[in-house]
Amino acid sequence: MTIKKDKNSKVTKILQHIKGDRVIWAIVALLALFSFLPVYSASSNLAYLYGNGNTFTFLLKHFAHLLLGFGIMYWVHKIPYHYFRGLSIIMIPVIVVLLLFTMAQNTTIGGANASRWIRIPFVGVTFQTSTLAAVVLMTYVARYLSRIRDKKVTFKETILPLWAPVFIILLLILPANFSTTAIIFSMIMILVFLGGYPIRYILFILGVGFLGLTFFILVAKAFPDSFSNRVLTWESRIENFVNGVDSQEDYQIERAKIAIARGGIIGKGPGKSVQRNFLPQSSSDFIYAIIIEEWGLIGGVFLMLLYLLLLFRLVIVAHKSVDIFGKLLVIGVGLPIVFQALINMAVAVELFPVTGQTLPLVSSGGTSIWMTCMAIGMVLSVSAKRESNMSEDSLDEPSDTMDIEEDNPLEILNKAI
């Protein structure tokens, strides 16, 4: 009996240090635990191509990435979220410098611009700067929208403080990573819409964005050497998706479809994938196809439901937030995680062109895991603040919230924003 009490007390002490939405903690833990089996299985291709055939090394690397990611998430969720307002302002110029340094490396793969990573000195670890830029930029936009929420502003007043940093950062990411640029821009458009930014201004920004992309493509075609033929890569991926032209991307999709077809309803079983040996990026970009091959439609649907449950909890946390900045921050940094997951799944089943986006918390890769954990930590920080306020409120005071678990998610989102 004494041993049982000791164990319970230890568990209680650990849980006391974990704040925020417990369901989100559970979802993240489930995704992380589930990721070990497909990563271990899908890494066999990389182990034979770039190693000595030992997949255990890749499993340890994935474990190290997740361990650091959970450390980041725990540390960030302890920070009061209002501090992220000022940090976002400080980090904007830092991000610009990092992106400029990344571009200056002029890395090419297959003749195309692939300057996405920088190597951290002394530790030798690569870091994708655009993923950090996405989190910082969404936080910055949420901060600005919260400041003008109850004010009447003209479009001219928002150009320098809001749109100048947005377009500068997007232009620095665009040459090497169109898909990430498109996702960030789409998420910003959703965030400013939910934040109450005038619709006529949003439509104008959409037009400016389209014209800017068109101009960039024309310049890149006129001076292909300056942009390392990256536009040709975009064109080929879209053409392959529409017309089914034979190419490396088409080969990946075909192998992914074969893996999905072999999986059936219940799958071939953990570690029994065949297409992992033929499918490039089987442990990152196309890991969802390997999951379906091994775990079947049941495993694929279960994984999708976890991300949708995460989306629902994000809406709930946004609704419960005590101020507008908290609401917008949760949507701004949380929604891209679910959106990226759905894009990754859509690519695997050929509903979307190849983008190179990983499956958050499941695919192997350090930067994606770390930045996803940082974003979730920010969400948990918002929910932890609400819990703190609730514990300080008198039980005799009438509550201004309702049982949101029974509300329609769309109504919750409408009330939250």
C-alpha cells in the first residue's frame, strides 16, 4: 500500500508541473509514440542508401529529436503567453537576417535552388529557417491584429507595421520553398480574416500577392540562372499532377498509391511495408503512405482523426482564452499544424501536388518537430493562463462561459474570434 501511494504521489508531482489542455498533451504524446514504428520501418531505405543498413541509428535520432522537441514544448508552455508579443517584434529582424544568410548559401539540388537549411556551428545540426519564420510571423500578425481589434484603421496605416514584414519574409522564403510560402500566406489570410481585418483590404492583399508571384515567375524565367531554375520545379510538379507526366515526383506518387493499395483495410502489419524500399522520402514526406500500407485504412483514418481532434481542441482553447491576443495566437500557430498534416495526407493519396511538407510530429526530421512542439507549447501557455484564472476566481461568481464541449465547433470559433 505504501508503494502504491509513493507511485501515485510521484505521478501527481509530475502532473503538477504540466499545465494547459490535457487533451492536447495526450494527442501530442500519442502522435509521438505512434511515430516510432513507422519511422523505424520507413528508415530502412535511408539506412541502406546512406548508412550501413542499421535502422536503429535513425530510430535513436528520431528519439533525440522528439526528446528535444518535448523539452522545448515544456519550456515554452511555462512562459506566460503575453511575453510572445514583445518576442515576436524582437525576432522579426533576427528572422530576416537568418533567411538572408540561408539564401546566401546558394545551395542547389538537381539544378534547383534548395537553400532552406543552415548548419548550427559546433553541433553540426542543420536547421530549416523558414519553419521558425512561420511561427514568429504568425505570432507577430496575431499581436498586431489584437492591437487594432477595436480601432478603425486605414489600409495605409497597416502597410509598414503589418504587411511590410510579412512580404519581406515571404519573399525571402519563396525562391527556395514555394509550398511553405503558400502555406504561410494562406494561414495569414485566414488569421487576418478571423481577426476582423477589413475584407476589402484582404482582397487587395490577395491581389497584390498574386501579382507579386506572377512578377517573380516572369523574372525567374527571364533570368533562370539567378533563381537556379526553381520555377521549373514548380511547373513540373503542377504539370505532373494535372497531366500525369512521368518524372521523379510521378514515381513517388505511383509508389505511394501502390503502398496505399497494398494496405487495404487492416494493413500488412508493423514493419512489413514493401514500398518503403522503393519510395523516396518514405520516412518524411510520404510516411503517410507507409502508415496505410502497414496499418491499413483503419490506421490512416485514426491518424487523421487525431489531427482533427487537435483542431477541435485548438478551437476550444481559443474560445476559452482570456483576451483577443490569446485567441489569435492559438489559431495563428496551431492551425498551420493541422493544415500541414492534411496537405501531407492529400499529397500521399494524390489529391494535391508534391509539396515536400512533412507530417507533424510523425515524420522524421528535427526542425519540423522542434517548431511544431514550440507552437504547441505556445498554445498550452494560453490554455494554462485560463486554468490559472479559473482557479483564482470565486466559486460564487457566475461564470461567463458555457459548457463548450457541447457547442458546435463552428459556433465556438465564431465566438472565439
